[in-house]
Amino acid sequence: MHSATYQPALITGQLRGAVWELGRVRGDVEKQLRNAEDAAQALHATGFAGSAADAAIARIHTQQTSLRSHHAELTRIRTILNTAAELHERLDRLAELAARYGHYRIILWLNQLSFVLDEAAGDALRTNIPHHTIDELFHHPDQTLEELHADHAATVPAATQRTIAEHSATILEAGPGSTTAMVGDTHSPTRIITMVAGTHTGKPEDLGRELDKAQRIASRTGAAVVVWQGYGPPANLPDAGIQTPARRGAGNLSRFQAALDERFPDAQKTLVAHSYGTLVPTRAASEGGLLVDDLWLVGSAGVAGTSVDDLTLAGPDSEVYVVDSPEDIILALRSGPTAALGASPSHPGYGATAVEGVTGSHTDYFTDPAFLSALAQGAHDAPEDR
């Protein structure tokens, strides 16, 4: 893994340039407004009257109304971009300080804040703001998990409420068709394992089975375990070749892990991704960075990056594991250093540590003794510089 670098979604200089150009265009509109007002006054001063005169004045007034609307919209856009530029300058200054003093995690946090600022500015500029598919944990730093659970529980379907209650789970995020929930210690966990599902395993009706899996892992490892449903995995195998869900989910996952790190800075952050789901964390780690101490790539159809050196994780000592059963049919999608969806994580050149002794089919990993044992042994003391 390479050291964290500041990779903002926005460039402050470009924002400032856009603000300047909008100011220039707005000035041109103001000049046109003055010209229209002068034209109306000049026409009136001639003494011109009658139906034609009234029509001419009406046309000028219509033009003035359109110009005022255009001016107001330019002002709105300029104000939004100017605010974004001012806020982003603060991020830039903080990034300089963080880099100077080697605050690795702060740089990753600032990358995520830049992405959030970009999205917020985009939403503010759109006339029809799309409905967010999930209410993210990242946006509620001041609420306790108990408060968030109560808020989300009131919005999810009755069937989901029953499933959550049956598993004594805590809802961390919720939205139409998706619920992210945590089992185990939600107050002071020493380790948090986030599970990212792949094809067939991320649908709402699968939540119960995923929580069963989470409880099994929690019992074996002693960790708190999160079933993360912050993205929509492909519904079937033919659709699994589409990378759009992984691209959309990567930012959501980065923000989720950043939110966990803020709430539980001393806990070890583990992420276990399965099948198509392995593309999501590797995309996140190869773009803005991902706050995990150990990443487990299970039954992968391909990952982002050409090696672990392309991944920015929680620190230089973060580890990447690859978990494969020789009986898994998905291995047919790999050939040398490549795979159907990107790089092959099992190729020696990728640099991941292989977990030995795993058996079973593509869906058997989470009951496999060798994998569960390796995952349990992957617990370690939290480093001092978190």
C-alpha cells in the first residue's frame, strides 16, 4: 500500500476560475439590462404612441424579465460555487498541514470531505435533485447509534423491522430497498468487520441470511459485524459485468468506513468483500482511499488496481488477503494477472496474502473453517497512531 495522498474531487483554482467567469457573464447581463432600460426610456421620450408603441414597450419589458431571471440564476450558481471554493480552500490548507505532520488518516478524511462537497454543490445546482438511495451514517456524526437506529426503524418495512429484531441488530443506514445493520458490541468494539456482498446477496430479502452470516462471524471472531447495503449489487450474473454499481458504491463505502473510524477510532477496521463486491472496496481504495486495516477479497471476479501498491488503506501496515476455494467456479473468470472485472487478486504480482486450505463452492466461504479461522486470527492490537 502506498502513502495517503490528497486526491480532492474538486480543484479550488478551477472553482475560483468558474466564479470569475460567471461574474464576467453576469456583468454582461447587467449591461444588457441597462441597455433595455435605456431603450424603453428613449422610446418613450420620442412621444411614440399607439398600438405599435405599446407592443414595442411590452417586448422590451419581456426581455427585461428574461434578463433578470438569467441574472438571478447566474447569481445563484456563482454563490454556490464561491461557497464551495471558500470551503475547499480550508480543506486544502488542512491537507497541507496533515501532509506536513504525517497525519495519514486525516488526509483520507479530507479526500472524502472533498467528494461530499462536490456532491452537495452538484445537488444545490440541480433543479431536480435525485432522491438519495440511502441515508448515510457519514452525515450523522452527532447522533448516537441508538438514536439513528430508532429513526431508521420507523422508516423501514415491517418485515425488515422483524428481521432486525430477530437478530438483535442495530440499523446504521436505511433507504428504499436497503438497510445497513450491525450485530455485536455497538459501544466499544475492539474490532469491526464490514461485509460487502456481491451478486444475489445484497437484496432486501437477503438481509436475514446476511445477518445470520454476520452473527456466525461475530461469534467466531468476537468482532462487531456490519452487513453493509450501501450500494445495489447486480441482480444476476450477466449483469455482473457492469461496473457502474461498484463505481457508485465505492464513494458510499469510503464514507461509511470514515464514519466508523470517527466513532470508533481505536477499533480495528476489517472489510470482507465477496464475489462482485470485491470490486467496490478496491475501487474505493484506488481512488479516494479506504479506512480499513485489513481487506479480505473472497471469491473475487476481479478487482481494481494492478497490485496492492495501488490501494490506499488505513496505514502503511494495512494488509490485503485473497481467499479462494479451488472448487469455486468463479476462478474460471481469471487468467494470469487479469480477471473478468479487472485484476486477479490471486496472481502473485497483485501482492495479496493467500489464505490456504479453503474448500467448497462459491457460496460456502462463510461456513468454511479455514477461512473463519484465518479471519479470527486476523485480529490485532490497534496501532497507537490511529
